[in-house]
Amino acid sequence: MKEKSEPVKPTAADINEKSTDTRSKKAFATQVYDEIDAKIGGNDYNQFLCLLLPGIILYQDDYKYDLKSDIKGPLIEANEAKLANKMFDPCFMANSDNGRNLAYQYKMALDVLTPKINKRLALHKNRLRKLLISPYSYDFGDGAEKEYTLQEVYFRLYDEYVQEIYDWKKIISARKEELKEQYPIKDDYEREYLEWYEDNAEDHLDRINEKKAKVLSVFSPNDMKVLEGILDSGSGAELQEARQNIYNYRKITPNGGYTYPVEFEPKNWFEMIGNSFTSAELIDSPEKLVEKIQRLSLRREFLISGVSDICRLVVNDLGSKELKGSMESVRKYKSDTEKMTAAKFSTAKFLKVIIPAMEIRSRSKIDLNERVLEKLISNSFPIDNSRITNKELLASINKLARNDLDAHDHYLEQAAELTDTLLKTVEAKNKTTYAELIRPIKKELDEIGREIEMLYQQLSISSAIHENISDDTLQEDIVSPTTPKGFTKIEFETDAEALDIKTSYYTSSSAVSSGKSFLFNGHRSSRISEKERLEDVFGSTEKFTVQVSMNIAKIGIVREWFNPGVFSLTGDMFRLSKSLISPSESRSSNGITEERLKEMQDTIFPCYPVSMVLANNIQIKFKYEGLITEKTRKAFEKHADSNGGFLFFRGRDESGNSDMAGVHTYFSDQAITLKFDTTQVIGYYLQATAPDKSTLLDNNISDDEKNTYSSLADFSDNYRKIINESFKRSLPDSE
């Protein structure tokens, strides 16, 4: 199949434009991106979606806390911070984060900036400071004027004025309480209060006005507020405030590190983790359950054989009659089973096919069908010289009488008793070497027994369900569960050829967006290259379609310690590093383009996550016009069983944090259906940082910069001169 390509994406508007033809020849990755962005994307030209290949599996217990108390434990806070404070290389699709932490990158960006001091503003401020600390003689009622500064006189008089107002309010409040006790009737109380106020208020108000007049004689309070506003203005302080917020909000972890807490919106977002599939929908197919039973059955046979070998040694060593009797009983039932199968089945498929088939017949109480038998045979790799056909073998198995099935059941029961008796005997005789050999075997046999019994029950249920579902039903379109609250449903269908088309959207260097590697996402075998086509799996991609259904939700991220608005003021700052915080040119009007993303590379803080995209109830169906080949079936089953993901979605958690299967595969003659039982973060919305307009602080600062701005050292020297002048004036004249 020839390499396909799609038109180059010119602007961000094309991302949001959903094609009216759902069967278009756009790349599959592009279609998924457009569908998601069209549903939950906004109109901010500085924000873009970064899809993950594959997603991040979430578990509710990692984030759940009591909403009423609103108290999170340190583990929950750490998990939330780890999820929210990821950093990504600027691109539309990435296979993972870039390993950096938002809090540390943010602080790094703040640390390489230092404020510029505007010379004109600094001059005005110094003149105002000179005014405030200028000498001012005043008599505060001592009968003699003394030397003060203007601000000392003003604030002392102002404090006296405020204190007079406060004293008068205290008198009013105390009098009101007295009158309320004396006059419980409201009208009487108000009459008495007004009389008292008319008799006493004038003297107090005169004293207040007198204090205010003294203040005004020196300086107006409104004029002083103007001076305070000017002295408090100017850029630069926001850098220290931003750093201080980081220090104030961070929390130390038990291992000595720091956590930078976050909040998610909505607050109960963790309740959205889960799926709406019923247990019946997620139960494995009979073929898959039979495969598991066969594997466990053969393992059990191997372990029983080991127990028999150890038992012979122990009998020879200890001469136990009880053990010898149990061992002979096991041999008898095993011999009876072998004779029965030899008489009824002239085939070398005995051990790997007949024994599991008999166990299934006996314990699940179901008849095997041809597809189940083919699964047993395909996994056995037997050397079969018999002439018996699969249909004849199937008929013989299903015709086995209860007595025939009981023979093997008795064999398993006697083997279990033999294992128990053997362990008790060697422990009683203090034969520690034998005991250490037998204990792990017995433990594994018990675990296999419990697991296989559970599989028998599931097989009975699965067989009943699938017997009532015809292949025609399996061929129908995807039927999705009800969309949970807070989610938006996405469903679309496309030609399978779209999977072989590489997206033109800008991706990270390691992201694979087409071909066999893309289909089996999460599989990084060296034997699979990006150039391998899907025809290697399906034979022909021109005869099948792909349906996708999932629910998505946008979860907002709130960081109280984070103020990216500080980077909007970089034009008034110097930069101490040659690396830019973000691209210096503003291209907001063009949206997020490939050119703009490339410019963001190798900057300190190019973009940051503002929300994440959750997906659940994920289903993918491959509908084929012909029959699904055994090669195709095995490729999907093997990849799913190995915890591999498909397309954008991760399979089972590789760390084993959950018992969930991850992905469930269902097959009919002409369709393959994948259902994911996990909730995954499949992307983040990233906000582009404001353009870096700062000036590199080196010897090449322009003359205009030097004329407009002064360094912090110059500012400090000028301010020190003002203080020194004031100090000299305060000294007595020396003769």
C-alpha cells in the first residue's frame, strides 16, 4: 500500500472545523483531534489541545476525599499535583509529558527576570520622598515648636483625628446600650436617644472638626493618598509576590520534597472516574475464558505431576502407608481417565485439549461449540497423527457421560488430598527440605483451584449471553451506555485507510500517528516500525471501517500559587538568561500554528496545562466486509492480553494498580469490538505563555534603554542620597 498524506493544516481554525463527511480521507488521528476539539474546545487563540498517545489511566481511590470536610490527605494532594503540574513539549499530539514540573519551571522563569526601574518614575518618587522627609516645625501643645519631618507631623495629627472619632463612637455605642435597657419600646428609645444626641453631640463634633482642621493645615488626607499611590506604583514587585506565593502554598512531603497543591473544577471530578458498562457487557467471550481455563488446567496438571514425584521420594524415605495409599488412589483415577479417553478419542490431543474440555463440560455444565474447540486446539500445538476431525472430536466430547466426567473429577480431588496429606506428613516428621518444596506447590494449586472455579462460573454466564446474541447483532453499530452527567458523547465512523494516513498536525518527535504501531499503541517492539501498514494485520484495509464511541469531559485546573499574568509585564523587565521565557513575537491573531509551536521549542516556559480531557465508556469497532482471519484475531488477542493499548487509549495499567482488565476484545465473523473499562486522561489543553518582551541584561543594552531605565543599583544610590541629606539636616549645627 502506498504512503498516504493529507493536506497541511494552515491555522488553528482548521482544528475546530469539523468535517461534514465523517468518512473523509483525513488521518484517523486528525479526525479524533477535530472531534474532541469541536465538542469541548474554546475560542481562545492562545490555547490548544495536546492529545496523548496513549492516555493516562486514572483510579478513583487515588483522588477521592470527603467533599464535606474538604480535607485532602497528603497522598491525595501529591497525586493531584502530579497529574496537573505536568509539562509538555508544544505540539498537538505527544506520547508523554516531557518530565518537567510546572512549579519548578515557573519558578525558574521568575528567577531569570529582574525589574527595570523607570528613571522618570524614580525621579518623581524621590522628589515625593524628599517632600515627606523635609523639616517641619510644630507645637503639639507643649508650648514650644520642635523639629519634625512633614510626614511625622501629618501622621501624628491624623492619628489624633482618627482617635477622636473612635472615642465619640464608643460613647455613642455605650449610651445606646444603656437606653435600650431603660426603654424597651422602640419609639421611647429613639426619642430619648435623639434628645441625648442633641444635648451632647455638638461638643464632641467640635473637637473632631478641630482635629481635622489641624490635619488639613499640614496636608490633605486625599493628597496623601495620591502620594501613597504614586510611591506604591511601578512594575517589579509582582515578581517577588509571585515567588512568595509559591513558597507560601507549597507543602513539604514525607520524603523531604515539595508538593504544589491544585484544585480541579468541578470539585467532585473524581466521581466521574469509572464506566457505565454493565458486568454482562464486560464479561469475556467464551473463547477467551476457555483459553484461560486451558492455561490453568495445564499448569495444574504439571504441578500435580510434581507432587507425585515428591511423594514417591517421601514414601521411599519414610515408608508411610497412608501416603502410599493416597498415591495409589491418584494413580488409579488417572489411569481410569487415560483408558477412557484412549477408548473414546484416538488422538494425540489428549492432554492439552481433552482434559480441559472434560473439565469445562463437568464444572461449567455446558456443551462445547466448534469455536471453543478450535480455540483449545489452536493453543495446544499438538502433533496429531489421527484421522479424527474437529467435528467428530467435538461430538465425542459433548456425548461424554457423567461417569466419564466423574473419573477426572475424582482424580483432581484425590490429587488435592494427596497434596494435603503429603505436607502434613513431612511437617510431622520435621522434614523441612520436603516441606519447603511442597508448600509453594500447594499454595499455587489452591490459588489455581479458586481462580478456575470462578472462570467456570463466568463461562456459564458468558455462554448463555453469547448464545442469545447472533452474529448479525454483533455486526451492528456500537451501542453506547447512557452518557454520564458532565460528559459529552463523541461518535464517528471512518474508513480504515485513515489509520494508515499520517496526521499533518504537529506532533512530538516520538509520537506515532499512523500504521501498525499506531493501532497497537503502547507496543514498542523493535520488530514493528512506523512504516508497517495495517494490511500486515488485516490483509486489506480497503474493506473495513472503524467506529469510535466515547464520553469526554473537560476538567479545569486551578493553582492559587500560580500567576502567569506576571509574564505580560516582561516588557518592563530585564532577563538574566539568553534563553527566552516564551517566543518574543505575539502571534495570537493567527492562533496556534505549526510555526508558532516550533518557535515555542527550547524556551523556558512556553505553555502550561489549564485543563485536562477525561474519556470513559471507550469503544472501538472494526467492521470487515469479509471474514476476520485467525491471524487478525490472534494479533488483537495477544496485544490485549499483554496489556497493550490501541490507538489513543492505554490498555491495562502496567504497574498493576488495579484488577480491571483494561481492554476487552469481542469477535464475530466480521467484526472486532474493543471496550475499555478504565477512565483515561487522553489530553490536556495548554495555554501559550504571553510573549517574552524582556531585555537581555548584558553590555549591549541600547541607548534608549539606558535613557529610559536605570538599574536597581542606580535607584538605590539615589535613594540613599535622599536619606543622607535628611540625616545631615537632623544633626545639630557644629561650630
